[in-house]
Amino acid sequence: ANIEVQSVCPDKCYSTGNGLKGGTAGKPATVTVHAIDQVGKEYRPPVNDIAAELVSCKDTSKAECQVRRGGDGEYEIQYQPATRGRYQLHVTIGGRSIKGSPYSVVVRPSLDSLGKPVKVILNVQSPWGIATNSIGHIIVAEKGGNCISVFTPEGVKIRSFGSKGAAPGEFFQPYGITVDRDDNIIVMDFGNNHIQKFTSEGTLLTAVGAKGSGPLQFTHPTGVGINSMNDKIYIAENAPNHRIQILNKDLTFSSYFGRFGTSENGQFRNPVDVAFDSTGNLYVADWGNHRVQVFTPEGKFLRKFGVGNKNTLP
């Protein structure tokens, strides 16, 4: 399209609207372009001279933008990206970028796709921990029932095992739970300071632990995870141990690290859960310090994020 270059001045043209800040995946967002001529007055170039392009910063894919004429010297750009992420919004008039273009745009996930359960499992008593096995069974640690329950992927209960007590195979407030490569179920017995391993059918294989601060001793074990890079079991312990204890696959002792503290790297204040990335690095939810700390599989500190008020518990 032809444009009167002596009249329009892209360097003086600008955009406004909430769409400059970002949008929501799957929903339209709008930006208003204000066309200005060389003397600072509103100008009405042909709508075909206004072009817009929304480009993903992740993979350079492009989302469609529509342009239509608005009021005097105003043009409305509407975009509707399908996925969340960071984008660049390029706006040109007559092939030249307007003032501020490209604009950095953040697209948020749609809340319409969040919070809608696919399936609801009822009649579980104060569930604290959950895991799935290789065939999709759902294993739930029921604090209120002092038992472990196993459900089909459809939410039908297959079995429950355990009862309140302190003997092997019994529980007092089971908390964290995980499943190993053989579908064995490993349970953190929070109240008894035990770690117990069961077959997928609920038969007890091993029970270790007692209250204390030495190897294979625990104080309120909560979170548990298995590192797929070394098959070792990592356990988060609450006060007064404030540490991560590492066990071998057969529940024998390997090592532990961490101590109480609020300022230094590698110190914890009631760590509650653990997770791993694809390289085997360990992420610890340091509950009392309002932060997440990252370690190598051997327990060497790497980094942290999310530091909050150390004097206030959540």
C-alpha cells in the first residue's frame, strides 16, 4: 500500500491499551494504535498500512493479529495467542516501526482451564500424601485414617492397609509417600518417626527408624522423593533435625545434610518436601524460611529462590 510519507510520522505514532501489558491464552487482547502526522496531529492512513505481528520469544511462532479502524487516527489491533508465554508485539505503519515497537507482552494461562477436576475421589480421611504407580493406580496416605489407600485411575478403591499404632505395618499420621521402580510404596510415618516400605499389594517389606538425630533416626519425616539418577531416597525432616536424610534403595543409611538456620545457604527451618529435575538436582521446600533451595544429589548447595520473612511462619 502507498502512504503519504510527508504526512504520517511512525516515530510519533504510539499505542495504548491493556493488551500492551499482556493477555490470557485463548482470549482476545486489544491494543489501540494512534496515528500521528509530522506536525503532531491525528492522521488516518489506509487500514492496510497498519500491520501487527505477535511473535513468541520461545520458538518464534506467530499469533494472528487483526487490525481495524477505530476513531479519528485510531486503529484497533486484536490478538489471541493460544498458549501462555512471553511474546513480542511488532506494530508498523507503512513498513516502519512505531514508537515503542516491539512491545514485550506476557500471556498468562487461562483460568478457564484451571481448577476443574477430571475426577473427584471421595471418602478419604485427611489425605496428606499422594503418588501414582506404573499402571496408574493412585496411592493416598490418609492421616485421619492412619492407613494407605490404593485407587484405580477412575477413583475406585482397590484396597487399604495399615491401622493406628506404632508396630511395623501400623501408622500414626502417615505423611509423604512415593513409589519406586518396582512399584513398592514408601511411606513417611510422621508420628512414629518410621520409614516403611510395602509391596503394591500392601505387604510390609521393611520398616526402619526411631526418634533421634543419628543415622536412620528421624524427627517428623514429611516429604520424600526418589532420585531417578541414583535410585536413592531423600527424606525431609522437621524440627529439631531440620535436615535432609538420604537412604539407599534398601532403606539402609547413606548420608544426611543440613541443620537449623535462617540465613546461611544449606540451613533449613522445617523443610517439608523434596523434588528433582531431569539432571538429578534436588529441590527442597524450606517451609519455615519461605524459600526453595537447590542442591546436587550429594547435597552441595547450588542456589535458592523465594526468600521471605524468616521471622514469620506461613
